[in-house]
Amino acid sequence: MVMPSLLRQPLLHFLAIGAAIFLLSAALDDEPAQPPVVVTEGRVEQLAEAFRRTWQRPPTVEELRGLVADFVREEIYYREAVLLGLDRDDTIVRRRMRQKMEFLATLQAEEAVATEEDLAAFHRNHPELFREPAQLAFRQVFVNPELHGEAAEAEALRLLEALRQLQDPERAPELGDSTLLPVELPLGPLDAVGRSFGESFAEALAVAPVGIWDGPVASAYGLHLVLVLERRDGRLPPLEEVRAAVEYQWRRDLERRVMEERYEALARKYRVVLEVAE
């Protein structure tokens, strides 16, 4: 990407850096006791580019001076806070520093290039990440046990016979009890049916005949006569169909492994002591 011409002008950099150095010097009455705050040309361009991305234009001379001055102020406050130990017992600061260390560990994974062998092996070794669940579409006619009591199952069997003899399938819902449940569910994951109607209901539909009214099948709501319209078995798509997803998961796994390896290397430098009150 080409930097806007305004950001590449040495004079603009000189003015901004000069302003920051002036602010830093004016803030100290005595001889500086800490290492200098160095504002490099690269840092100035970074500040200017961040401004440009936010506001869709390059900063003016005054705005860039302000950005540099704010960077210097932030650096001084940060150093003084560290000297005072303010970072040691602050949970938010500690968490943020951990996140930054972990982010450094992910850079290696972001730059890595997956080979065809890498993706094929990951796809083969982690089928659970890419397997498509079984799917089905069905209709249902509801029998409400609260209305029929002990005769609910007998009523369901009577309706089942009537449904199998029915000439007009569109009239099927008229034969059952009223319900807010959908009369027909389009093709969708079998596990979604389980979440809506219960696992035992989904298991029954997984083996029910296709194209024939069957039941009764119990759910948390009552009894159902079901007509499975279509069923597709679960499958593991070939790598060619899910290449993008495989590469994404491969990279996330690499990030996790790199992060863990780097942590273990760092942890070997420390001795952990657990103090327990006697």
C-alpha cells in the first residue's frame, strides 16, 4: 500500500517529533532520570496511518503533532505506572499483558502455509469437525394426552390407520388435535429435531420408514403420527468441498500448539511455590 504523500514528508515528521521532544523536555525540571522516550520515524508513520484508517484522510500537521504528543504522554505514564508496580496487582492489566504474549505466539501460525499433506492429514484425523449431520424432513399429526387421557394411544393408533388411508395428504393436520407445533418441518439436521422434540423422538425418526405414516412417537408434548418425507445420512465431505474450513481449523490448531509450546518453554524458567497455611 502506498502511503499518502502528506505522511511521507520529512518536514511533517520533523515538526511532529520536535513537538513531542519539546513536550517531554518541558515536563522535566531536573536532569532526566529515566531512559529517553524515543519517537522513531516508523512510529510517526504508524500513528499517521492509524489516523488515516480511522478518518479516511491523512492527519494535518497539528493533528500529527497531537498524536505524537499523546504517544509520549502514554509512554511516560506507562513507565511510571510500571515503576510504581501498578501493573502487578491489576487483574485487567495482567490479563491484557497475557493476551499480548499469546498474540505474539500466534504470529507464527498466521504466517505458516499449509501444504496439501497438512490439510489432508488434519481432515483425516479430525472428522468430527467437518462431518455433516444426518438430516430429515417430516410431517406430524399431534395427539394431546391431556384431551384423551388413557385413551390417547388408542386414539393415535386409530388416527394412524386413517392417515394411511387418506387420499388427500393436505387434510392430514385436520385429523389430529390442535397444536402450536409446526405441521411440517423442512429438511434440517436431525440433532435440531432432537433439541425441539427430544432425543428419543429424533432417534425414532432416524429409523422410521420414508414415505409412510408411522407411530405413535412420544415427545415432551405428547404423541405424534409422523411421515418422514426425506432423510439423508450424515457424511464426511471430501477435502475438496471443505478446504477453507479445514485450513481454518488447521491454523487454529497450530496456534494452540505453538502457544502451548512457548508457554512450556517459558514455564521452565520459573519455579512455582504453593504456599498453604498450616
